[in-house]
Amino acid sequence: MMRRIIADCIILLAVFYAPWWATILLVTCAVFLFREYWEALAVGLLTDLLYAGGPLLGGFKLVYTVGYLVLYFILTSFKKRTRFYDAK
């Protein structure tokens, strides 16, 4: 549990101080390492609230939220198919 809280704090700091690709990389690692890492959706919402705007993608504002949600489902299905993942 403590590792998950530390990972959340690191990802939260990355949202504010790191480039966008570093945050995506950290969230990808966290989704793969932790079970049911729904915090990825919260990180996506926070990133969209802070940085989304402008006419990119026709005014669609939830780019990171949808991206992290898709990333969560893809990685969750992938890690269930791996041999070393323990599906308790």
C-alpha cells in the first residue's frame, strides 16, 4: 500500500513538473505494476484540467482522460495474459 501511495505522489509531481511523455511513461508502469490502478483516470482528468485547451481535435477536451482509460484497459488485458502476473 505504501508503494502505491509513493507512486501516486511521484506521478502527481510528474503531472506538474515533467513533460507529458514522462507522465505517460510513469502511468504506464504504474498500471502494469499495480492491480486495478484506477488512479490513471484521475491523472488523466487532472492533466486535462490543467493543460487541455485550444482547437486541437475539434475542441475535444478529454484527450488525456480517454487516452489513460484506453491505456488502462489495454494494459490490464495484456498483463492478464502474461505468465508472471498473479491474477488473485
